Amino acid sequence: MVSSDLTIVGGGMVGACLALALQSCARQAGWRIRLIEAQPPGVGQVQPSYDARSTALSHGSRLLLERLGVWSQLAPNVEPIRQIHVSDRGHPGVTRLYADKERVPALGYVVENARLGEVLLAALDYQTVEWIAPARATSARAIPGGYSLEIDVDGSSTVLETDLLVLADGGRSGLLDQLGVHRDVSPYGQTAIIANITTALGHGSVAYERFTESGPLALLPLAGQRSALVWTLPEEQAEDIAALPESAFLAALQRAFGFRMGALTRAGSRASYPLKLTEAQEQVRAHLVVLGNAAHSLHPIAGQGFNLSLRDTVALADKLIAAQGCRRPLGDLAVLQDYLDSQRADQRMTVAFSDYLTRLFSNRQPMLTLGRNLGLLGLDLLPPARRMFARQAMGLKI
């Protein structure tokens, strides 16, 4: 039997950020933090969670990563977004957001997940944060004062008891089903194709959000004048396009996107996955928190998913640290409910913002098309409305 004050299941970006946010307090309070992950951290070894995909970090996320003390290490690996260009293919409505007009150095930043993962793992104090890896949490159950976890470590079963269990193991968390935490799932009937794209003219630090008759398409600036593609297509169409030879794939993408960055000259390896909005009906119980994609998994086109999860993560850490100062136990339901209450408005607004944009710009009904194009024109012409849109996109309170 192994005991722990705090156990985090999932060593991806969210789990690592929570451990990082808590490790100073843990040293002072004498907490035992354990992080369960399929792969151990190691030099030259990248977690599977930090795959070939990229993440759009909002300006608000930069401020939080500065608080966590990792932005200076991350900054050389990010590409700033100095302009966001939103358009509807074949229609005149366009909105442009500019960093200088919002008085920020960048509206956001794009980083490859592998680089972000390396920086987060390097910042962890492994004397304070103990990794149980390679390992898999196979079951969880509530016990008086906490949770009991059964963990498979190299084929051997170990039982771990913890005062606070944080599930940050992604949108397919099997432990949620075991614990009876139900999720609301709304499929979009779309698949996202992910790839890195090279263009003849480069990106000029512009992020493009383009809405087409087949679904939303984003090209985000990456280092080396590459762009990170998120191309959303109907499920039946996406499989055929993802399997095209590179030249045919680029030609299809060029037709959908246009020539704002010149000819599309190269496409990296492609991945695709079905899209759905998923929200856990419960995010806290006594001694339990559901965090990250396990709590809410959003459509990627608005780039809001990780940024919302990071805000949740830092807010949870702040509440736990404050509770420690008041000598309140880690798993105190009142503390955890206070965290959720403080984040509820942000979660609802961000989920609604992402879902509304996706559904609005995936609908080709003529009256909706007219309305959204008038809306885009209005955003471009009315500074107060544009500023509200920009602050939501930047992950800042309106």
C-alpha cells in the first residue's frame, strides 16, 4: 500500500502544469505528489501526449506560463500571432484583429506540443513530484478520506491511496466511466485533419481562420515559416482527402484556402480525428477533480481548449494553496466546489464561444450565411465589438 496527498492521473500538458503550479507549496507543506503516466520522463524522450500537433497559446496563457516560471524557456520555440484574419470563403465578410491595436506583444503564440512538453518536464522537481511510470491506473474507488487506485506498473499491480485524486487523462478517460461521472457528448459530424504546411510566401505572423462550404479551416503560424493546419471536413469527405498523395492534398487545400500565402508547397505527415463537444457532468466530488480534456473537450478551430484547461489548472492550484494556508485538507469538497464556482462562468462562456462559432460557420443556410457575414463586417467596423471578440480569443476577461 502506497499513500499520497495528491495523485494526478495523466502526465500530459495539463497534468504537468498542475504539478508545476503546486510543487513550491508541496515542498513547504510536505505534500507527496505523485503523477501516473504511461511513459517516464527522460532526456531525449518525448511524452506521447506531446505529439506532432501544435497548440495555440492565448495571450492570457502566456501570462499564466510566466507565473509558472517557464515562459522564458518556452519563448524561443513559439511563433507569435500578430494578426488574426477571419473570413468566409466566397463571401465579403472579413474580420481582422491586430496585436498592436490590442496593445499586446502578440494576440497569441503557436508552439509544437513536443517543445511545450520538454519545457514543462524540465521544470518539474522530481524530488517533489514523483512519477509512477510507465504505469496505468486501471481502477479507482472512493474510500473514507480519499480514493484508492489500482495501478499497473510493468505488469505488477500496486494499490495507492490518495487524499486528492485529479483525473487529467484526456477525453477518453476510462476512470470516469468506472466512477459514474457521465459526460454530455455532441458530435459535430466532422473530422479534423492536422498537418504542418509550407507556403511560398510564408505566414507573416498571421493566423488565418477561414470558413468554407465544407467546414472551418485554420492555418496558424509556426517557426520556420511553416503553418499548422487544422482542416475540418465532413467525416465521409475527410477520410478520402487525408489519404490523397501530397500533391493532390495540397491542391485540394489550395482550392479551399486560396492564395493569401501563395502556393502551398509542402505538407508534413497528416493525422485526423473525429470532433465532438464533450463535457463532464461532474468536475468535482469530495477528494476528486476532473481536469483538462476529461472535463471539457472542445472543437479545435477556435483554439480555446488548452487555454481554458490552463486557466482551470492555475485556478485549482491557487485554491489548493490558499486552503493549505488555512490548514484545510486537500480533498475538502467546499474548497473544490469553490474552485469550480470560480471557473464556471469562464467555462460556460468559452464552451459557448467555441461551439457557437463552429456551428454558425459550418451551416450553409442562405439566411445564416448572410447574417454571419454581416456579423464579420460589423466586427471589423465596430471597435468595441471587435475588442470584445479579441479579448475572448486572447483568453482575457471581457
